[in-house]
Amino acid sequence: MIALKTKYFWAAGALLLLLAGCQPDTPPQASESMDTKSSPWLSSLVQELEQERSANPPAKIYRYTYKGQEVYYLTGRCCDVPGKLFDAAGKVLCEPDGGFTGRGDGRCPDFVEQRQNETLVWEDKREQK
């Protein structure tokens, strides 16, 4: 009787271990906020980023107030890759950082000092490859 209980105990334990190791077939999706759902251009940008390989550091989009207007900043994803600053309609205003000098394209040199009201809008949460 004890041998039978021990056999069931080990069988149940093995089953639990197998189930704990299961993972879904689809990769985890990046988070998305209301901003991306209400702004078609922002939603398209997020979809493009999700089609690319995950970067290290991961891509992020922040919303700020800059010079009295709402802007969106896409972080640079590596080394000399510049970040991009968009207006609320999706037009690229400048590349405030990155590039060879690390100072971007020079069109908005005061962005880092003048930006306000930082809100994380989207972050790529996929695992880095």
C-alpha cells in the first residue's frame, strides 16, 4: 500500500514538473498604452518595432511636453543610433541624441534640458536575443 502511494506521489511530482516547464508557442508581446491605440501613426511605429529584432537596450517610447507641445521620443537602441523626437501628428522633429557626436542632429539641442512630464508610452518587453 505504501509503495503504491509513493508511486503516485512521484508520478504526480513528475507531471507537475512537466507542466511547469511548458511555455506558450507565441513570444510575449510588448506592452501598449492608450496613446498607441488612439494615434494611428504611433500604433504603426510600435508594430514596425515589434517586427524588428529585439534590441539591447530595448526600444521605448516616451511622451513629453517640450516647448509647449506634446511630443514622443523613441529611444536610440544602440551605440550611435540616434533617438527620434516626433510631434503629436507623427512628424519627426529632430534626433536629439546619438549619432557620431552623441548630440543628435542639432535641430533640438535643448530637448534633454527642456522636456517635462515624462510618461512611458510603450516598452519592448521581448527577451533580448
